Amino acid sequence: MLELIVISTLNGVLFGMLLFLLSSGLTVIFSMMGVLNFAHASFYMLGAFFGYQLTKWIGFWPALVLAPLLVGAVGMAVERYGLRNTHKHGHVAELLLTFGLAFAIEEIVSMIWGKSPVDYRVPAALDFPAFTIFSTNYPAYKIFMLAISVLIFVALLIALKRTRVGLIVQAALTHPHMVGHLGHNVGQVFMLVFGVGSALAGLAGVIAGPALVTQSDMAALLGPILFVVIVFGGLGSLPGAFIASLFIGLVQTFAVALNGSLASTFGPLDPSIGPSVLTDIWNVTIAQIAPVLPYVLLVVILIVRPMGLLGTRET
Amino acid sequence: MTSTAASASDIAAKSSGQNLRFYGLWVIAAIALVVLPLIFSSGGSLTSFSLIGIAIIFALSYNILLGETGLLSFGHAVYYGLGGFAAVHVMNAVAARGWPIPLPLIPLVGGIGGLVFALLIGWVMTRRAGTVFAMISLGIGELVGSSSLILRSVFGGESGISTDRTALPHIFGWTFGPQIQVYYLIAFWVLVSAMAMYALTRTPLGRICNAVRDNPGRVEFIGYDPHVVRYLAYSFAGFFAGIAGGLAAINFEIANSAYLGAVQSGMVLFATFIGGASYFFGPILGAILVTYLQLGLTSLTSVWQLYFGIIFIGIVMFAPGGIAGLLMMHRPLIRAGTLGMVIPSYLVAALPTLALACGVILSIETVARYTVTGGEGNIVKLLGIPFNTTAPATWGIAAVLVVGGFIVARITWRRIAEAWDRAASIARDRGYLA
Amino acid sequence: MTPAIEVRAVEKHFGNVSIIKDLNLSVAQGERHAIIGPNGAGKSTTFNLISGYLSPSSGEIRLNGNVISGLRPFEINRRGLSRSFQVTNVFARMTVWENVRCAVLWATGHRYAFWKNVDDLPEVRRRTAEILEDIHLSHRRDVPAGLLTYAEQRELEIGITIAGGANVIMLDEPTAGMSHAETERAVALIRRLTEGRTLVIVEHDMSVVFGLADRISVLVYGHIIASGTPEEIRANPKVKEAYLGEEAH
């Protein structure tokens, strides 16, 4: 039991940090530009596939640098040639544009790499157990993922506190209406922020690809969870997104690890009742409801605290 | 005061003229629905018409949200699916217990299924509009979609729940076994639902929905609670989506988790937006087009969904009014007699635009088939011309068509814009354009 | 007689910043009351508090003797108070006719009705036509509101505000940005349309204020420093010092 708790905590924090790599970019983009970027998870997927392809061609370490840069470039192009032209039609049109993009990117990825998972492997240099707790070998690659995520987290924090763009982003988070008064370079700031956000999503994809499954539906699976994270944490709140990322990462990881059900706790129902909704609920394991949990949390937070954990805005 | 009275009677005269045209249109639509299968009587076209009919109701129900009330939902299929499951369960119960409910009433059961769920969950969902609503609708869509796989007794797991539409009490000797009878059942519900939804846009609630779409803040200061307005619109949308789902259950004799899923939600959004959300007939056009493309493209290409994505992105970026918006833009020009000024520029632009489209299609198909066969030779046929996917010439032609087509097309598009401005300014001078 | 509007000891803070301090205001039935004051004095906030757009941090607001502070804007509107906005705030994609008609619907009792044909309601039609006539926009009835000229949108704004038949009308800078001729037209319009109703108006143009108002309140830093007839306000030394003295010269 203790073993399960330790391992799941590690995995949960890891998943949470990955979620935060994505949700931080999504939050900043949403706060500054008012655009909920539906294609954010698609950039994550692009990162994984670029990483896979580049690893095949030039090796993992160059890919780790190059793939996020490529994804960032794609993101900047999307902002420059797509969103900027759509802006005049309003936020709904922008949201729809990113929705269409997410759809198209999924199709393009499955067209090029197929619909089944690709063989994106952990690099040999990191393919060893880092340590053994109880009887479980904890892979070094996961430690590496954790290290990268924490590194990026710290770098982001410094960038936010120390750089000019960082200050603008901070101001935008608290006073979204002031962004319009930034002056003539507002377009460049938007493009940069969108590019960095996409690159971070791409990086998350590159490092998550070998550990998880690199497949053309990975964006569609993760995208909705990202939205849950930023609604749960409170729209426009970076600390909120951080807490929500970790929380949802832990909840999902623990749920997957638990095999218990009401039936295993309280014993099976009387078989004479026959199949019904009750028996469905009675027999379902916690692991099976793991995919539903984030959305249950979403509904709960909407009823209890509609503005999210740390949200202040009524938008 | 006399002039007020005069203008009021003017309006009365005008609206009675509109009423005549209005009823005329519905009669024509009804006749068309009756006659259609007599002209195209093959089994394939009957199936297509049935699917299009269901898609029309579904898209119109979606437009109660998007076009009328300004609510962008990413989870509308929830109501379609729940309507479908409600219909299947009631059909099975009717067949098993011998209740005297004939099949033609089953779509209403689907509608009630959708309505009940919308009433239950809608109050929380419609608290906010805009992006937050969009995200929540997505979350609820995922929630219901994932739950449907857990609650196997209700949703039948992966395989779904099947039914037999002929097992219900027959009326007028109709068994609803043959597709033609199902078609007429669907056609009837298409007409009834479309009329009801059109009528809804012309009620006090319908107009206040438009006001909420345009300016929810101001609505609060003319006595209305925008939350209630959104909730009511949401419930109506759920009801009509449920009818569409019920019809789908009858048509396919099965309901499964795909009914509720994200793909279904995405398709209805595509259909409505491509057709044009600002006009009542827009979603009808969109439903016809998208269903037709879906049926037609699947046999031609393996990447048909990509074409949907591209068409959708193109519409969002360049014609946010959809096809209906593009068509209706020309109305003032026709009235002012200046349409002739823009036609030549359209014709000039047609060629490079077509070349660009061919280039894009050739690139996509080449890449798609190249990767599927792992780099072996494969033939793409475009406009009757065979292209070898491994030949450098093919890649070159595709690149030339895309790049060259785009450069030339962009110039001709600018010419369209200029011609359009001239024609529009004359129309404005003549008082046909505000 | 109970005053139409009575504001008692209302305060409004945003965080630590106090925008409105101990606000007291009384507007009699049928009175035309102007609120003036320098920029940032809290005039719009006062409007927002009375109309329910904001709720007061403390204090009490009464409409015709009944407490309305804390109610939502639509609840206050249903009790007979209607306001306009400083920034034009119409239904841009709907026609002029639809704009006014929407504002008539609640008051004529049709509410959320989904079983009535909106074109088939004689009372609604008559009132809408009357209001269009009143605001001189009958000839523009089929034009989407977003395509009107600025002055026309301001007139439509007034039309929407009075359409529900509320007996307390609040206009927030109705003539802002208008030319001299347009202003005169708008003042005549306001005078005519608010006949027999209570009017509260925020206005920067002193000729409008002194031409229209029966009483004037002067708001400075979220506090009313004087309230009285135009003559009293003109003669009040505190007002001269705090406000007129700076702006008039």
C-alpha cells in the first residue's frame, strides 16, 4: 500500500507538472489575447511526433531542442496568419479557428504517421532504473521528465519576474483590458507569447512521447482535460492553473492505480437484482472511472465555486 | 399621431405579404420532400435523404444556440445521443409490453429525453456565456461520453443497444420496414421540427434570444434575465436535438456511444457554421452539404475529414457568415442591379482559385497515399489525370499549383474586393444597402 | 409623497479604494434631476449602483419607497427604473425596429413567451411604432443598429431606455460627443419624452444641465457636496470652488 502511494505520488506529480507545462501557456494566451486555444493540445501532439521523427533522424538530444522550436514556429505562424486575421470577427471566430486547426492537425498527423501508435522510445542513455523503492524500479527517464518540467517551471518564474515581456504578461493577467494599450508592438508580443506557449506545449510532447503513447488521438484525449484544469484553477490565474494541474494529475494517477470498486469493498450485490444502473455503478472499479473524474470535478467546481479555485474574474 | 397609425398599418400590410410568402415556402418544401424519393428512388439516395433529414433537424437545433442565442457548444451531441437512447429504450419497451405507441411518435420520446436532460443540467451550464460556456459544454460532452461506457445497462457499452422498428404497433398498414417509409417518417418530422424552430425565432423569446446574443449586458436593463433566456434556448435546443437522435435511432435501429461523442458534436458545429449561423436556412444548407460530402468523400479519399477541417478553417477566416452569408451578401446587389459589376471578377478569379484547390488536393492525396504504402509507387487520379505519388514530377506539379495558384489567386481576390466595393457603393446610393 | 429615488448613506469600495462615500440623494416624483461633477467624481458609479449594475458595499437605495439595493438590474427594471448608457449600448445586429420592440416586450407582459407570434401583437407593434416616431427613426426602422450614425445610435439608446414605460428614467451623458445642433435636438427629445416621469441625468454640458434640470446635485470625490435648484447651485460658494470655478473658465 505504501509502495502504491509513493509511486503514484511520484507519477501524479509528474503528470501534474506536464499538465502545467501545457496549462500555463494556455492560461497566459487566454488572459492576454482572450483566445481559448483549442489547438494547444495539438501543439503538444506535434511536439511528440516531431520529437519522434527528429529522434529517428538526428537523435534524441538534438530533437529535444529542435522539436519545441519547430512547434513554436508553427504556433507563431498560426498567430500571425490565422488568429490576427480572424480577430476582427470576435472571440467566437477565434475559438472556432483553433477548433478547426485542432481537427486539421489531428488529421494531418494521422495522415503522415498513421492512426496507430508510433515507436517513440526512451533514449538509451536514460533507459535504466533510477532507484528501486520496495520492489518497483523507478525509471530514470521519468526522473528526467520531472527535472525538465521543474527546470522549465523555474525558468518561467524567472522570466515572468525579470523580463519586460514577463512584466507585460503579469500585467495582462491582472488587468486584461490594459493589453490593448501596450502600443505599437502589441502584435509582436502576442506572437511571441503564442510562440512560447506553443513551444512549451511542444516540449511537453517531446518528453512525454516516449513515456506515454505517441498516437494521433493524444491531443483529443488531453485537450478537454486541459480545459478542466484551467477552469478548475480559475481562468487567468497561473497559481490556480498550477494547483489544478497537480491536483488533477494526482487524482487521475491515483484513480488509475486503484482497482477497488464498491463490490470489492462491500461484497457483490444480490445476483437476483439483475443488471441495472446500480450494478454498473456497484461493479465499476475506480480505475475505470479515472477518465470521467476530471469532468466530475469540473461539474462540482462549477456548482460550488463557479469562478474556479483562485479565479477572480467573472468572465 | 396619424403618421404613426399609417406606419403601423403599413407594417400590418407588409407582414401579411410576408406571411403569404412564408406559407408558400413551407408548402413548396413539403411538396419537395414528398416528390424527392419519386425522382431519386434508388436505395442509396433514400438512405442519403434520410441521413440529410436527420442532420437538418440536428443542425437547426444547434443553431438555436449558436446563431440565435450566441452560445457556442462543443457538446451538443449529448442531447442527440440521449434522445437516441431514450427512443431505443422506449421502442424496446413498447415492443416487449405491447403498449399502443406507434413508431411515428417515437421521435417525440427522443425529444423529451433531450429536453429532460437539458432542463436538469442547463441551469448550471448557462450561467455564463462565451468561452466559459464553450469549455463547460465540452466538459459535459466528455463526461456523458465517458459515462456512457461505464453505465453499460443503459448505454450498452461499446456495442450499443439495438432495436427493431417494425416490432412497434403498425398504423395505416405501414410497417416501417422499407427505407421509403422511414424516409417519409423522417421527412414529416423534418418539416414539423423546422416549422416549429422557425416559429420559435419569431416569438418574444426568440427575439430576446437574439438580443442576448448581441448584448447580454443590455438585456438586463430591459427587464430580462439573460440566464433564464439562455436556459430556455438551451432546453429547446436539447429538445429538437433529441428528436433528431430519436429519428437516427429509428433509422439505424441502434443507439451507441458514438451518438454522444465529440465527433458528432464537432460535425454539427461544422455543418451549422459552414452553412451559416446568421440565417435560418444556413444550417439546412450546411447539413445537406456536410452529410453529402461525408457520404461522397469517404468513398473517394481516406482523409476526407481533413477536407472538412480545411473548408471549415477557410469559412471561419474568410466567410464567417457561411454559405448562407455569402449568398445573402448578393441580395442588395441584385436589387440594385449592380451584380453584373462583380461577376467578371468572379470569373477571372475562378481559374487560379481552382488551380490552387487542385494543388492542395493533389498534395494531400499524394502525401496520404505515399505514407500509407510506405513510399511505394501509387496512383492518384485527379480530374481523370493519373499521378504517380513517388514521381518527383507529381510533387513538383503540386507545389507549382499551390504556390503559383496562391500568388495569382490573391491578386484576383483583391480585384473581387475592389469590384465589390464599387458595386456596393452604388447599391448604397440607390438605397438598397445601409 | 415618497421620493422616486432615495439613496441613504451608500458606500462603494473596490478593494481598499473607496469610490463612493456616504452618498445621500433624494429625487422627488416627476422631478428632473441632474448630477454633475468633475471627471472621476463617481457619477457613473452612482448610476451603476442605483440601476443594480453594482451593489453598494453598505447603505440603502429605495425606488418609490421600496428597497432595491442588492437587486439584479432586471429586477430593478421591472420595478419601473430604466437607464441608458454613456457608451452606446444597443443590439448591433438587430434592426432599429427589433431593438425598440425588445425593450417593449417585458413591459407589455409577453416576457419569455414562446407560443406567441411576435409580429402579431398589436399593442407591441403600436408602442414600437410610436417610440420610433418619437425618436425620429421611423425611416431607419429596417437598418441594423450597428450601421446607424453615432447621433442616431444615441437616439436609439434613449428610445430603448424609455420603451418599457418606466416612470424613472436615468440618462448617462445622453449628449456626449454630439454636435451643437444634435445636442439641441436631443434635449428637446429628452424634455418631451420624460414629460410626467422622473428623470435623473448625468451631463457634462452645463447648458444642457441648467436648461433641463429642476434640481442639481454636485458630486465630488464620491460625495454630494450640494443639492438644490439651478439658482442655488449657481450661487453656492462650495460648488464654485470645487467644480464650477475650475471648469467654467
